[in-house]
Amino acid sequence: MKTAIYPGSFDPMTLGHLNVIRRASGIFDHVVVCIMKNAGKQRHMFSTTERVELARKCVERFPNVEVTTFDGLVAEYAATFPEGAVIVKGLRANTDFENEFQMALINKKLNPELDTMFLTATEKYTFLSSSVVRELATYKADLTDFVPFEIIEDIQRRAAEKN
């Protein structure tokens, strides 16, 4: 069985993330959405536990997708799969490619058995990021075209609490 690991902070999950998950679930037998700690991000809208719960709401329609969390390096997490795993990453623009390509090389150095597969963003999601969603939520914008419907109220509620 071939497993894909889709790592990220998912704070919150967007329709772009969900698009990558849907596509990966059609390619791989098993997809693990892994909520990771990002040392570069100090402030989150949701705690890790909340992000796992929200992600699970979004992916329950996909029978071969699960959500988990890991506090270490994704290369170390991938090594825990006895049959091996592939990292899946979505790419929106050149800057994504540069960053993700560098990370893929580092992960390969840490875990020589680990490959990374890049899925280019569907055109309508190339502008979309969790940062954009958080900003829109702060201003009470309609989030329908940006995040899965299952979590819109959660995001709106959290944004209202922070205002």
C-alpha cells in the first residue's frame, strides 16, 4: 500500500488544501494529512488540537484519508511507515516551488528513501492561503469561496473572539 503524507500547519484548512487532498486520495491508497508544528509561525488562529478536529471535519468524505499530528521533522515521521511513504505538497507559484524544492532536498538528505511529489494548484486556488483566510475572517468577509463549508462557522467564531 502506498501512503502519501500531506504535511502543513493548516491554520485553517482552505479549499486549496482540500483540492490537493482530493487529488492525492485518487492517486494513493492512503493519505495522511499531518498537522505539523511550524517553527516560523508563532501565532496560530487555532491550537494544534483544534486544527486536527477541523481538518477531520473537512476530510471525512474521503475514506482513505486520515488526519494526525507530529511535532518532529516530516522526514522522521515518514520513516515510521514500514512500507514507505511519499510527501505530497501543493504548489501555487514560483516562490512555493523554491521553498518546497529546498525542503524536498533536505528531507531526502535526512531520509534517502523519501520522495516528494508536487501537485500544482488548480488555477482558481493559486492566490489562496491560510493567511489570506485569517485576514478575511478578521474583516467578517464571506468565506464561502475560500474554505470548506464544514469549518466556516468555526473560523468566523474564532475571528470574532479575537476581535
